[in-house]
Amino acid sequence: MHEWLAVGTFLLFSGVVALSLLVGYALLRVKPTTKPPDTRYSTYECGEDPEGVAWIRFHPRYYVVALLFVLFDVEAAFMLPWALNIEPLGTIALIDMGIFLGILLLGWVYAVKKGAIKWQ
């Protein structure tokens, strides 16, 4: 029974803190005194007038290329500390990195065969 009282007190206190923060924000926020310029809502393209709408659909291939970039970027992040400490780690670390690179190479070959990184 004692723990339910503690949990209830915690939830009540958390709710009061969250509500007071929201009310404080509503009362103390900085409000604009002038109307924002019309250019605020336009698409920014390096000072040029935008061509077309900003909300267009991209082919899923762009997202796959982005994911592949992240994959190989993480691979490089794993390889740097390994390469700096290769001598004290010994032969087993060299074998482990070969296995790691082999698995990533298989993933890259799979992506190439599926046409994920083929530009059209």
C-alpha cells in the first residue's frame, strides 16, 4: 500500500510540474509585435524564386542510398579504432575484422544485385 502512495504522489507531482511549465510558457513567452513578412512562408532556394512546389515525392531509391551511406559510414567508424589498436589486439582482431568486412561486402553485393544503388 505504501508504494502505491509513493507512485501516486510522484504522478501528481509530475503532472503539476508539467502543467506549471506549460502555463508559465503561455504567460511568459515572447510574442511578435509586427506581422511577419510574406517571404517567411516561401520556399528558400538561395535567394532565387522557387520553381514548383516544395512538397514533392521522392523515389524510395534515394532513401535506400541514404541508408547504405549510413551503413558504410558506421563501418568506417568501427574500423578506425580497430586500425589504431591493431598491434595490441593481435591476429584474432584481424580475423574478426575480415569477418565483419565480409558480412558488409555480402550486404553490398546484395544491394547491387537488387539494383538499390543503380542510377537511372
